[in-house]
Amino acid sequence: MQRLLEIRDLTVHFYTDEGTVEAIDRCNIMISRGEVVGLIGESGCGKTTTARAVLGIIPSPPGKIVHGEIAFQGQDLLKMDRHQFNKHIRGRAITLIPQDPFNSLNPLFTIGTQIMDIMRWKFEPPEEDGETVGKNTKVLSKRHKQYYRDKIIKMLKQMQIPSPEQQLKKHPHELSGGQRQRVLIAMALLSNPSLIIADEPTTALDVTIEAQILQLLRQLVKEYEVSVLYITHDLGVANQICDRIFIMYAGQVMESAPTGSFFKSPLHPYTQKLLESLPKPSGEISDIPGEVPNLISPVPGCRFFPRCELANPRCKERRPQAEELFPDHWVTCFHPVKGGNRSISSTKFVD
């Protein structure tokens, strides 16, 4: 498949009073057209920071991208003119579905008003004879309003929102959690993006609604031929929706593989511990011994070193290179271990 996004050796630091936090360390992630890629890891491992780097919203200061490339459709976004990036990429070619639908919508305005504002920002309305129309137009004509409204209603129907004309008149608190999330998905799709970043979009939903949203996302990916970077710490969700999985720990990518290969034969010691930490049918829960390392002056080698049972001094001093042990199954480890078959349900690991 044709590559849409390639993150190469991305390195992100945050400069604080306590020292330099080396948040992302030489991260490499690839996404092909029409592919759903899962970025998985414990809280604080760097998933959202990676997404922010792609969207160009790393807070500076204190954050800074100190090395690497983010190639989108063959163009390095880090070298792109900021005006052009804002005009053509952020919110248009690359869009975001945020984590919490309630906090992401303004409680003071109706759903219709908020979607209309997004439409006006993303699109130039169709021109009318005798009228100059552009994004700085303060008052929309009736024709333009109807143009926007038709497009919005059509999208909401595709989101399987009942009576979309009536929903547009409501405020966010009048919608259910699932409906609010569908509205955010609609907003992300309005500009016909090539890539959607979904940052744990089902975390705030119950299991039944979560399953519906996941099914809807899958349908939309196929219909719109859009790629998705799906950020989650739920291995069960990743197993349902993702074509390929990247495992991140303390800012480093430890393993990547097609979903089937990943769950059948996990190779990295951290990945195996992660899978073992899933709750057992008996109710037993296993944790990973040790603590996540301090990212201020971390070890130069593998950051899982202090918690790894197979580690030796070389792991601390030298970071291994990613190695392909199965077709498209890569592991960054000096001591990969072939795993057994896994039966994964939709449940979160302990973090």
C-alpha cells in the first residue's frame, strides 16, 4: 500500500526547571492509505505527544521537536511554511477526534452553530453572482447557509444520528455521549481529510456505545478511504479496529506488527508483560514489576531495561535497532521472545 504518513526518528524534548524531559526518542511510525494504525501504551508513554507533533501543536516553550521528519504525502511537515500548514493541513487534510466529547464541545452554543463555525473555517462557500465570498465574509447569504446546512445534515445522517435537523438545535448536554462523539466524528470528516487522529475517542463511553462507534469508524474508513491513527491503551479495542499496531513505552517504539501477527506472536518482553497484565477470567491481575523510568536524563539504551527480566548491561548502554523477524513484524530488542497465541477481549490493561 502507498504510504501516507511516515514519522522518522522523531525526537521531542520538554525543557523544564528540573531538567530536559526526553519525551519522544527516535520514534518511527508509518501509516498507509486506508489503514487504521493503533498507537498503544501506558498513560504518559508519549502517544498524545506524538499526535501533537503531527498536528504541529507541541507547546513551545517548553516543548521542542529537536530531530526527525514527519512526511505527509511526501512532504516534510516540519519544514513546511506555517501559513500553508494551517491553510491546507491542520484541520483539513489531517483532522482530530478528541478524547472527551463533552469537554470538546462548547456548552453555550447549539450543535448547529458549532458545526457551522467549523464549516465556515474549513471551506470557501460557493460563489454567487454579484457577491464576493471568502472566509472573511461576516454575514452569510441564505444560499450559503443552506449550502452549509445541507452538507452538515448529510454528514450527520451518515453518522447515524436520528432526526439530524432537530439535533442541530440542541446544546451538547441535551445529547447522549454516543451522539456527541458522532458529532465530533462528523466534524473531523467534513473536510474530507486523508488522515484522522483519534485520541482515545471511546474512553468516556460505555461498552455498548463504544462498540457502535468502533463499527461506525470502520465503515467510514472504508467509505471515505481515510487513514486513522488510533491512540488507545485498550488492547481489546485495538484488536477490533486496527490493521497494524505500534507499541510505545517511555517515548520509544518497542514493537510494530499487523494486528493478527501481534497478538499471535508478541516478541518484545514489554509487549508480553503488557498482554499478561490483562485481567484473567478468574479475576487475577498481573502487574509489571518496577516503575516507568524518569525521562529526565534516561538511560541511553532501551528504556524498558530496569524492568526487563532478560536485560543485560548492553541493553542499558545501547539502544537496539528495529529488526524484522516476521513479515512486517518489527521489534526493537536484543532479546526478542516468541510469544504464544493470545485471546483478547475488549478490556483495558492496568496502567
